[in-house]
Amino acid sequence: MLLPLKLASVSASKIAKRKLVRLRAWLEVVEFLNKLYTEFDSRIDLYDVYKVETVGDAYMIVSGCPRTNGIRHAGELATLALDLLNMTHHFKIPHKPDAKLMLRIGLHSGN
């Protein structure tokens, strides 16, 4: 009778460790995204753009609304995109300082 209790205890311990590891991984991701988006936020103030929302790892920015800016919207977004891309060369991921940050940037203009 003691053996099953001991195994149950070991299993519970392993499950608790796995949950802690997952929690730590999630906390690292949250810390990373917070640092990255804080850096992005500081840079968008330099351009005629508007941050629509941040969902998960997506950071959506527009230009030309809610305030119109003539034909400058594409240039503002493209220049900001290049600035953010350049920023990645110096950005350190807190839990992986030797890793290189890579961005996927997409621009859409149309209906």
C-alpha cells in the first residue's frame, strides 16, 4: 500500500515541476514582449502613426487614421518598419541574450 502512495507523490511532484517550468517559460515570454513593446511604443512616437492594438505577438500600427496625413501614410509606416528592424540589431531578449531577434513586417494599403 505504501508503494502506490509513493508513486502518486512522485507523480504529483513531477507535475508540479512541469507546471512551474511552463509558468517560468510564460513569465519569460511576458517579460520579453513587455520589453519589446515598450521599445516599439517609444519609437512610434517619432512617426505619424497610431497603434491600433497589441494582441499576443502582433503589434498593429496604422497611419493616415484617425487623422489623415495626405499621401504620407505609406512612407511613415515604411520608415517606422525600417527603424524597428534596425532596433533588432541592438535588442537583447532577456532570457536568451545571445539569440537574435527577427521581425516579420507586413504592409497593407488598399480597401
